[in-house]
Amino acid sequence: MKARKIFTICFALAALFAAALSSSAQNRQIDETPLAPRGIRQQDDPPQGVRDMLIRMRIEKTKKDFDERLERADRAAKLSRQIESSVEKTSMLSNEDRQRLDDLEKLTKDVLDDLGGDAGDLLKEVSDQVPAATPAAVAKELDNAVAIMAAELKKTTRFTISAAAIESSGAVLRIVRVLKSYR
């Protein structure tokens, strides 16, 4: 009889101990491991879940977009230099120059869209400058305007949008339109 009481008491204590262990195991936090108990977070944890992956993808996309914007500005500068040198030699626009102007206009509109500007509004603005008399002079103005646009874009970071870059992009588009009007 005494052995039965001792057995019952031991069994009850074992059951109580097992219940306590199982309840403490269910109370563990998501970021808690046996090696890093509650309150201590490991510094080099890998990303946890879809949210971290989406944040990382968004950061990579903004970096990529910024790099593409700078690349477009460099290509626009190269095209404007080619147009200027060609027009300076011949004093007129060739078909090749017109194609370069179309490419330059497209690149500038892409940059402007990335910056959040509206090409339609910027083209409607009246410039206070008197248009140059010759295609060579307009091509020189175009090269200067593209250089200013590229410099403004290089001053920005991927976290900022420059109003000066938007304005200089509009100036480039206006000069492209003037240069296209020459036959």
C-alpha cells in the first residue's frame, strides 16, 4: 500500500513536471532559439520571411533604376556631342542627326518620367532665351543643356528628386524641338 502511494505521488510529480515543460516550450517567441533566449537577438540573422525579401527587392530595384537614369544621361550627353560635331561640320541636319535627335528626345523623356516630371507641361513653358539663328548654334546650346542635365542628375542620390534636373530636362526637350524645326 505504501509503495502504491509513493508510485502515485511520483507519477503525479512527473505529470506536473511534464506539463510545466510543455507549457514553457509553447511560450517561446519566433526569434528565440535555445542558444539565444528571449531578449537577445542574434546580429547576423538571415532574412525572415517574405517581407524582408520584398524590402530587399525594392532596394535593389531603386538602385537599378538610379543607375539606369545615370546611364541614360551619359548616353544623352554622347548623342548631343555627336549631333553638335556633325552639325558644326555640315551646318545642317542629316537623316542620321535626326535619328540621333529622336533618340535623345526619347532618352530625355525617359529621364523626365523617372524623375516624375511632365514633358507636356515643360514643353509649354516659354523660354526667356532668344533662339539661336543657325543650326550649329542651336546644336551647341543643346550640348550645353544636356551637360547641365547630366550634371544635375549626377548630383542627386537615389533617394532624392531634383527640380533642377527636371527643369534642365525640359530645356533639352525644348531645344530638341527647335533643332528639329530646321530643314
